[in-house]
Amino acid sequence: MFGALLLTTLLAGPAGDAPASQVPTHAEAAELAQQGDEQAALDAYRRLAAANPRDHQARLGIARLHLAMGHPDLAEPVFRSVLLEDPKNAKAMLAAGASLS
């Protein structure tokens, strides 16, 4: 129960209450990250994850941005949450290891 609450808190962030019409696409979130607007990309991925908590791609985007922003302590639990649901997810497994080193 605590794990679910922690995950919801990590993913939701301030933009978690956005209406469904304001949920960006994965391409839009990735474009923001590619342009270097990490905070806007993080918010976009959080809205995607809030709309669909099982969206592993959005959650991996959140974790990768946390790493890029110098916050491995925030990235690692998100990577682990994906691994709990999909233990064979190689991207999450490798990135979780990288966030610990």
C-alpha cells in the first residue's frame, strides 16, 4: 500500500490533475526532452503516467529525466516500479543499475 502511494506521489507531481484533453503524446514529451526543456518534458511524462499508471514508456521517460537532471535518487524507484510490473524490461533493468552507480 505504501509503495503504491509513493509511486503515485512520484508520478503525479503538480501536473497530475490535468484533464484528459491536456494529456500530451509520447512524441510531444520526447520532443520537449530533446529540445532541452527537461522540466516541461517531465511534466508531460507525468501527465501521461497519471492518465495511465501502467504506461511504462511514460514512467521510463520520467526516470530518465530524473537521471538527466542529476537526481538518481528519484530515478531509481521509478525504474524499480516498472521492473515490479515487468521483470523482463531490459531498459528499466539496465537504467536502474546505472542510477545506482
